[in-house]
Amino acid sequence: MRILGIESSCDETAVAVVEDGKKLLSNVVRSQIDIHAVYGGVVPEIAARSHIEVINPAIDQALKEGNLTWDDIDAIAVTYAPGLLGSLLIGTLAARTLAILKKKPLYPIHHVEAHVYANFITEKADSIDLTLAKHQPKFPMLALIVSGGHSQLVLFRDHGDYELLGMTQDDAVGEAFDKVAKIIGLPYPGGPSIAALAHKGDPKAYTLPKAKLSGAYDFSFSGLKTAVLRAVQREVGVDTSFPSYELAERLNDAQRANFAASFQHTAVETLVDKTARAFKDHSPASVVIAGGVAANQELRRQLQERLPLHIEYAPIQLCTDNGAMVASLAYYYAQAQAATDPLSLQVTPSLSMRSTAWKV
């Protein structure tokens, strides 16, 4: 079964074709990072307009790169939640229209759940230059989902049968990376910027706190972000009334690298602590990480070091938003769920995974 997946929940317009939930036939991502970097973050109105401009060319390119026609496509999948309202509307409108015109079944997909399914893609067309995991994860599966908008631990018993163990109570870890990067004068997006500079710094240069929460598997990163801000203020000798946007210019290169390394180490250790606890309590057969922050090499290193099993990681290109993860998840939906009427599909910008579990 070949499914064309469309992802437009934030600032990437992505389209891919995946066969049987595991074989990647094409993968097109039109990024808007350069556009939003000027503003230090995603501007929703600009994101939506950019999606309008490139979504049809991206769909055509995905078919062309896979040497496919619409006759070769069995279904269409699209992200309908969560995400930016305008961005979601563009992707779903394209998918709904094509489902009607091409007479294809349509499967709406939850963006956060889809991130996990990047780990189920283990085969590819010869034309695609990616190093994939060799084996699909086994159930029960523990998933750490970490991105700019989400930080959560989910226990999957099977496809569609899962339990949300814990989640962030405030900032997601990716959002904290972006905010700390801005404080210390690094460009957007903050995750890659901090990770690149952290190699030059001392992760123990500054002692930063980890939140203590009543939920065993819950996260909190707002306190860590504030702790970095206060530490920078102390380091450069100013009080809390000093404008935060002027702090970066008072840091030297060594200080900036040490703050990047110290923050990354503490943020990653927080994620790994909770994951290790969930692993001990639930004894899953496999562990995966998903979402943009899953590309962080320090997270991969610490997780492998702390857990007593081998972890196969999805390639970095499939950790950030992409259509392949949407198409992969849709295959498993199609085995157990009826397709959705294109005329009735609506976007749900704030829908939690708690509302989308289904049992095969």
C-alpha cells in the first residue's frame, strides 16, 4: 500500500510517499528556516503563506522523485493536529481536494504520534540517500517525543494502543533550547545552534537545576530557562532589570560555549532521567526517540549510556517534520480504521495525544 503523506503543521512543507509503512519511496521537505530566522522564531502568518506557495510543487516533486503517478498512490494522509491553525489549513485543504479529485481514501494523522513512526521506516528506494534503522521497534515500546512544542513519554502496547505517561508542564524542551539560544546570542533554531557550540564548552561550568515534579514522568523546563538567564546576568555583572536582549553582547566566546554546554547537558539529563525511570517501571521491549530534538547527539549518547538495550535511531532528516512519518503511521491506521470523508475533515490545532489512541 503506497500512501502519500502531507505535513504542514508548522514551518516545513513536507510530502513523502511510503510503501507498507516502512519503505520510503520519496521525501520532499521545503524548509522555511531562513525566512523565520530573521524574526527569531516562526511567524504563523508568514508560515501559512509560504505553505500556499510551495505545497503543490512539493507534491509534484514527491511523485516525480518516486517515479510515481497518481495511479500508483493508494491513499493520502495529512497532519490535521496539532499545530499552527493557518499551516494546518493549507495542508489539509490540499489533501482533501486531492482525495476528492483523485478518488483516494484520506487518513487524518496526529503530528506528535506521527513523529514516532519515523522509527518504523527501515527500507528505501535506491535513489534516497539516508541511513535507516535496520529493524522496526518492538512492542511494548517506550517513546520519548521531544520537539519545539512537545515533550512527552508514551508507552505503546501496539499500534494505536498507547498511554501517555508524562508530558511537559510548561515549556517543551525544544522551546527552551530556542529561548536559551536567544539569551546567549545564538541564531534560530536554537537546538542545532546550542548543540554545535556545546562541543567547545564545559558541561559542568555552571550548575543548573532540574525540576522536581509530583508526576514521575512529567517534565518542566521553564525553571531551567530562567536559571540560565539568572546565571548569565550574574556572569556579566548586571541585575534582573537589565534588558535580556542585551546580555549576549557581554558574553565572551568561552562563556557562551560553557552556557551552551551546561544547559544542553542539564536539559538532556532531565529527559534521560525520566526515560530511564519509565524504562525501569514498564520494561519495554524497545525504546525510540522522536521529534526534532531527537536529532541531538548528546541525547542519543546519554540515552544509550543509561539504558540496558541497543537503540536504533531514525536518521536526522526524519527527526524534524516530514511527510514520511505521516505516511508511515497512516498505513497502520488504514489496517484498522475507516478512511475519513474529505468534506468533513477539520483541523484541531491543540489536540492532545490523549484523545487519539485507538486499538487494533
